[in-house]
Amino acid sequence: AQKITQTQPGMFVQEKEAVTLDCTYDTSDPSYGLFWYKQPSSGEMIFLIYQGSYDQQNATEGRYSLNFQKARKSANLVISASQLGDSAMYFCAMREGRGGGSNYKLTFGKGTLLTVNP
Amino acid sequence: GAVVSQHPSWVICKSGTSVKIECRSLDFQATTMFWYRQFPKKSLMLMATSNEGSKATYEQGVEKDKFLINHASLTLSTLTVTSAHPEDSSFYICSARDSSVWAEQYFGPGTRLTVT
């Protein structure tokens, strides 16, 4: 079974509108971390936001917020006020366990290609 | 912020030759580095975990003898693709974890390998 599922291969949004990118995860470990990364066409992986499994509140970073629904095992990324520069591939990733050495490895979803239209 | 560099950013080599890719943490120490592989329009797949001073831990299905990883110092890990074949052509990305703080991984800019 896939540990990270991103069901939207591609998404379109109008500039200045909000968009939600879906991510569901599967783990039996009570301690885990969820990440979102942005990958523009240049290839670099840009860290956007992080949510720990024990965090009580949803994470927010500027225009990015993470809608964390633990019981449903979902961690959707919400981008508010989309900009043309937001057009990129977006990956959801999970780290299982509390970390330490190889436990810090990430499992990535297949990604969602976001296109922001002017 | 923490910076991770990779060298070269792109490389073209002939089949049968070996190519080395370097991953450096520029402003922090990294006892653990990770090597990922990404095919066009695909996700990142973890190849191996590189620990300073010890042998790398490879993911299932990754050939250890083909993808040699050396983590000789706290700021440098290398990936050597030996006897490269066209199917090894891919985008290779490393990441490094800052050992001094409870921090997440920082990714390098990636290396595009083309084997002709």
C-alpha cells in the first residue's frame, strides 16, 4: 500500500484565488511528520511547511497552511492568494518515527502539478 | 538558512564509464545525508541513507555495487554511478540533515545525469 497518496496529478487555479492540494497518508506509527515541498522546473526541492503528528494546531507559513485531519489521515496543503510563481510540482512527504539517523528518511507522494493562470 | 550544494549540476557520460556526484552541506554539519533519484515527471525515490563514518544503508532494489556512496566527512557525501548505462540517466538529489539542531532535511539543487 502506498504510504503517501496524492490523487490530483494536475490542478489549475486562477491567480489570486486559493487552491487545496490533497494528500492522504498511511502509517501505524503514532509519531510521524508530514511535509510539503515545492519543485519548480529548475528541480530544486523547496520546503514549504511541516506538521508533526502531535501538533495540536494546523501549521501555517505565510500563504501556506496545512489542513491536518488526523483521524482521516489527511494533510492537505492550502495555498491562499495564488501567484504565477506558484506554478510548480508539489510533493507531500512523510517521515515515520521520531527521527534519528535513517529514521529521518522521507517517503514522497507522486506529486501534483499546479498551474496558476493569469 | 542551511545550504546544500551538489556538483556537478549536470553531467553527460558515455556508457560504461563512472561518474561521481558530490553533495556538500555548506554551513552546517550533517551526520546523515540522503540520496534520491527522480525520473521525469515522477516522484523522488530514496536510494540510500549515508551516515558519516559508516556504510550507507540502501533501499530495497538499489544495487550497492552500482551506486557507491561514501560519506567521508560531516560535510561531504559522494554518489558514484559505476559502469553507467542509459537507464541510469536520471535526476539525482541529495539532502542533508543538520546534526546540531532538531531540524529537517535540506535538499541540494540536484544533478542531472545523462548516459549516452
